[in-house]
Amino acid sequence: MICKMAEKATALHIVDFGILFGFQWPLLIQLLSMRAGGPPKLRITGIELPQRGLRPAERIEETGRRLKRYCERFNVPFEYNSMAVQNWETIRLEDLKIDRNEMLAVNNHGRFESLLDETTEVDCPRNDVLKLIRSMNPDIVVHHVVNGSYNAPFFVSRFREALFHFSAIYDIYDTTIPREEPARLMIENEFHGREVMNVVACEGSERVQRPETYKQWQVRNIRVGFKPLPVDQELMQILRHKLKTHYHNDFVIDEDGHWMLQGWKGRILWACSCWVPAEDPDQHAN
């Protein structure tokens, strides 16, 4: 969707909340390089949590260097700004250096689940970050979420929902990847294992795994002044064809309320949607 929105843009600024290694951008860079009339200038602001140690921004700075080399390979003009920030709700609009002559896109790939919510903070950081994004007045927001219900303050409810969610993920691995595969072992231990431990063993602000359902995120987005864009039906057709021809038949791709849904055996695990500022200023929450 970002590529489609940028068809006629001369400059594109992407603010990426949780850029990590930047693996989500090489395909877009290739597509921009093939655009009729030449590519736009691409500027990416990469926001990430600081690393421990003496160089908190080292990883995201390396991400910028990697993306720069990739843009040079495809002759895409490129600028990169890194921001290593622990509390994303403290970011100010002026920190992002918004240029109204650029098309502005905001991306979040499943990272807002780590923001604290109303159960731990009176001034909800989750809502504050959404309000910051609304104040940017972006041309498009791409919002990808982990669709989970294991954010309850009550342990038994949280444990049960986490069990359902992670059982589905591990069932995917059991069905598609050999158990002795080193990459699988690494992902299970370093990613999902840590997530499960945090959900089960931590309370209060120490519990950083706090996913909500896509319907809950939809309410939050509308409340701060966004409206969803319809799901691209051409894209859905391509994805359904690829799913049918190349993937296990228990994988699910569906849509609901302008969200593209991904799941396994009927359980929705992830959801993605695109948003733009609502035209009615009265919808913008104070």
C-alpha cells in the first residue's frame, strides 16, 4: 500500500516504529527503483529500543548503513535517521523532522504490543503513541498486530489465552519444520520462549508482552482520529493464490472489518490494516 500511495511522490518519508534489522524495506526499495519516471527520494526514520551497553543505537545505525547500501545498489536516493528511545510515548513531533512536502508513511510491525496500557499507567503510553502518529498527519499508517487476548490482569485468564495462542504457533512449527532444525530451535528459545516466560512469570510494568485483538486496536485507532482503508482486493487475490499453491492448507488468510487476517486452523494469530486521518476533526480524541 505504501508503494501505491507513493506512485507520484517525489519524496517519501517512512517513520518505522520498531525497525529492528530493516528486513521489511528491501522489497519496497526495489519497487520504487522500477517506478516510471524514476524513484522518489526515500527517507526512513528508524525507531527502536536502545541496546544495553555503551552504544545503545549501534544496531539501528547498522540497519541504516545496510539500507543505504541497498539503495545505492538500486539507485534510490536515501536518507536515514535513527532514534534509540526506551519510552516511545516521550517522542515529540519535532524530533521526527516532518517535512510537509514529503509523502509521510508510518509503519508498525507488531511492536505496539509492548507499550504499556491503562492497567499499569493512568496516562496510557499506548494511546499517547497513537496520538503522536495522528499529530504527524500521515498519508498512510500500516498497522500490523499480534492478535492475542493474553493481556488480562488476571493470571488464570492470561495463562489460558497464552496457551491457546502459542499452542497454535508451535503446531505450525511441528507441521512444517523438523524439530531438530537449528533455526527453529533458535526461534523457539530466543523469541517465543522469552515471550511465554514474560507473559507467565511477570506482572506490572515488567510484563511487556501485552497484545490486544485487532478489534481492540481498531477502537483505539478510530478514537484518536483515524479511519481504515479497504483491504486491497487485488493483493488479497494474489495472497490467496500463493497460499493455495505453495503453503500448507491449514494456513488461513481472510479479511474482516478492513483488516487482513492471518492464522492457523481457524485461529487468527496476526492482523494487518492501513489507516488514514479521518476527515472529521471531531473524531480526533482530545
